[in-house]
Amino acid sequence: MYTNHTFKLTALDLDGTLFNSQSQVSAENKSAIKKASTQGMIFAISTGRPYDGLPLALMEELGIQYAITTNGAAVYKVPERECLFETCIPASLAADITEELLQLEIHINLFLNGNAYAPAKCQRILSNIDSLPDSLKEYMLTTRKTVDDMPKFLRTQNVDVQKFTLNFPEGPDGSCSDRSKSIDILNRYPQISYLCGGYNNLEFTLSGTSKGKGLALLCEHLNIPIDQTIACGDSENDLDIMKVAGLGVAMANAPEAIRALADDITLSNDEHGVAAMLNKWL
């Protein structure tokens, strides 16, 4: 169905895809990316993380110059931090939503201008979120700028938000009532759209924003036909980019619903699945 010369750009998700369970990139994955790059392949990171959450040293090592961040809300050229495209939730709307969400016992991340913020009261909640790996908790604790009054900050600074991420502590029975309450709140705002990015979280952006749209804009910028792209991921926020790319590849560790919609399935993120995918298709 696909030929070796078809593909010119590969978009790789980070958590659960390029990163293994310890948030590291294996030597096998690095070697495969470097080999493909020497053959002319362009790579882009495709992630829910903001610019400041990108593994910039790794990207420099591997020669990766582009990043689709915050689920497609902002596309950057790296390391110049040149924002090629951006779609944001207006500050006033973001403040209204934040005010409602802060009534719940949840962890909230906000991504502004490529930086990561968290309301100060939310950081203490991280230790109670058992669904998050310790490596991700540490990453979130050490990279967030904390703000005491986030709604006021958004309104007074008039700063638009690229993306929100919500994480939830679970009750003794494994359920999370505040996740359902969060969905009820988000459903009252048709201007935004939400999905799960992994670990039972919720992520929302301005409606119409997606990694797939970010890929389309990047392809237009680079003058690459979108059917000559590969997208590889493991969670719900990767579905759209896997659909619009010429080849959508799911990780073996992706939920069954994601794997069922992929064109192909590679090995898991702990089995160097990115390397296996590149070796197979390139």
C-alpha cells in the first residue's frame, strides 16, 4: 500500500511513544532517527507539552527542528523558538473556566506562550494522583511556574492560553468524581474542545485545534504533501494526527480503541517501537 520513497516527514509523540516508561529515549530509537535523517527524513515532535517542556538537548542531538506543541495549538521551529502558528483560548474565557475548575480537587496546568503554569493550590494535589508515573510528577513539579490567583493573573495580564491539562486524584474505588464534574463544566463552553491525552487526564484547547491541524500547517510551511507524512502516537490526542497523516502508526501500548483506528501498529514504547516503525517503513 505504501512505498519506501513516499514519506518525507515523521511526527512523533513524546510520552508513551518516543519516551519509554522512565521518560527516556532508547539508544535504538536514537539510532533509527539519526539513520532516517541521513536519508532525508524530516522529524517533528508532536506533543501535548508546551515549548518549555520539549527535550531541547535531545532534539538538538537528533537534529529535530520542528515541534507541534500543546496538541497543535502552537507550532515552533527549534531551537529558535520561532512560533510559526498559534491558536489560543482568549484570556477572559480561560479565566472564567479556570475559576470554575478551581472549585474542584484537581491539578490544573495552563500553557501560555510556550511556558507552563499551575495555580499554587494545585501543586500539592500531584502527590495524590496515582495514575501519573513518578517521572511525570517530578517533571510537572519542577517545570511549572505557580500563580496564587490564576483567574486574576489571566485577566490582568490579558494573556491567552494555548492549552489546559487536568489531572485527577482517584478515590479508594478507583473512580474520580471530579473528572465527571470537570466534564460537566467543560461541556458548558462550546468554544473549547477536550479529549484525554493519557493517564485518565483531560486536555482542552480552542475548538478546532488539533495535532492534525498543526501537522497540516507545518506541511504547508515546508511544502510537503501531507500524504507523505507518518504520525506515530499512543493516546486520544494522537488520533487526529494519525488520521490526517499519510500513515498513522499506533504504539502497542496504546489503548485498543487507538490501535483499532491506526494504519499500522508498532512495538511498545519500552520495546523501541519508534525504531521498529522506522525500520519497517523506511
